[in-house]
Amino acid sequence: MFRSVTSTEHKTVFGGIVTLSACNAEAITIAVKDFYTANKLDLMKMVMFTSDGASVMLGKNNGVAARLKQSIPHLVEQHCVAHREDLGVDDAWKKVPMIREMETLLRTVYTVFSCSPLRKSKLDGIALVTECEAVSFRPLNEVRWLSRHFAVGALLRNYEVALKYFDHERVEENDPIAKYCYKKLSDSNFHISFVALNDILGELASLCKLFQKSSLTTVEAVQYARATITQIKEQYLGDTVFWSNTVRDLMALCREDQEYDSEPMLSFIKLLCEHMERRFPEDELKEWTSFDFHTVTTQS
């Protein structure tokens, strides 16, 4: 990303792919400097280094950013905002047993239909008879942004059809996997939790898409992230929980002896906000807003 001295608009341009001699901090630093030299770019006009959070990149003493700062004292290092968001979700995701159970179900259902055209055909047949639309299930991929949102969304769109499929298979075929899937999908706690989780992941997906805007500045990215955290906290972690209409409708359908247990989902949301706040600290925003990038650019 760069900004011309005569403009207030930031632009993002892909510079190229560099072949590395080794995958260590020293080799990467040399490659970055060589790229600047080969393209007749002034190294001192580099004001920010952005990467994932790997120690080889952002290690305090010997990471690439630290090595570059030896030549560029004013350089500001930044952990990729989209990567930070995903890690914040992952940190909370792993700590709530209910969420881990939901993940197991998501992976199981995806495997059932992705590995067998016959099963997928049966599912499509049930969808046709019941006049529902069956969409492809989506995999959970820990290194791809938005994969959790896509996977949960696909399950919800197929929910009633999948429930009918697994009910048929457990009764007619005595299939143990179908029994497991039917038990979980027919549990109102799981159904409501999936809808609530989809609402949360939808907010985070919107944030991730904002991060992809080519004109987005680093300060704006953190402001968007903190605004999203604040919104989620106000909606779910105050004295009153403001569930979506869909969640409230499903709650209303529960029998008295099957009242929705919201504690696991609220625990996940609380942890999510805590981890996101740690990954998007206010101190970082203050550091960037106080730094005079314009002076560095014009004086270098």
C-alpha cells in the first residue's frame, strides 16, 4: 500500500513474487531490500511492515520487522488485521466444549456428503420431494478466512433436509453415523446455537470483507474491528441479551423441559470479545494516530 505525496488516497498494488534463498528472517530481509533496489524504490520511504504473526516475521529481536527497523528506524510493524481476526475467533473457538462439539458435527456432516455421490443424491431427492433447496456443504478450513461462516451457513440452509436424511438412514439402515448426526441435529440446543453462532460469524465475516477493501487504511481497520467488538458486547453481554428474531423464534418453539441453555454460546461470545480486544488493543491505535507518516514520506 502507498500514498502519493500529492494525494490523500491510499492505493494497494501487488509488487511481485520474490524467490527466497531460505525461509528465515535474514533471507527474507535481504529479499525485501533487494526488491526495493531492483525497482529503484527508496527504502527509507517504507513506513509500515505488515505480515502474519509468525515469529520469523515479527520476532522482537530477530524477526524481519526488527531487522528492517535497523535500517529504517521509523518503520511501524503490523500484524495482518484479517489474520488477527481469524486467530481471535480460533482462540475462543477451542475453549468452549459446546463449540467443539458443533465443529465435530460440521465436519462429520460435510464428510458424509462430500465423500459419497450416492448420499448426496439421496439428500437432493429428499430436498426435491419436500420442495426445499439443498446446497453444497462447506468444509471447515482453519487457514481460510470465512470458512467457519460458510460451513455453518450451509448447514443451516440444509438443516431440515439433512435432519430428514439422517432420520431415514438411522431407521432404515441402522447407520451409527446417521444416529449421531440425527441426535445432534434434532437437539434444539444445537439448532439454536448454530443459528446464534451464524449471527456472530456473519458480523465477523462482514468485518473480514471490510479488511479486503483496497482503500482501507491501517487506522480504519482497527477502528472497524473495535467497533465490531463493541457492537457484539452491547448486543450479547449486557444485562439484556438481544438475540436475533430467528433465535427468538426457535426459543419460543422449545418445550418447557427443553429450555435453551445459552450459557455456552454466551461464554464463547465473551471469550471472543476478550481475545479480539487483545489482538486489537487501543494502545496500537493511539500509536498509529500519533505517528506522522506524512512527515516521514516527504522528508525521506
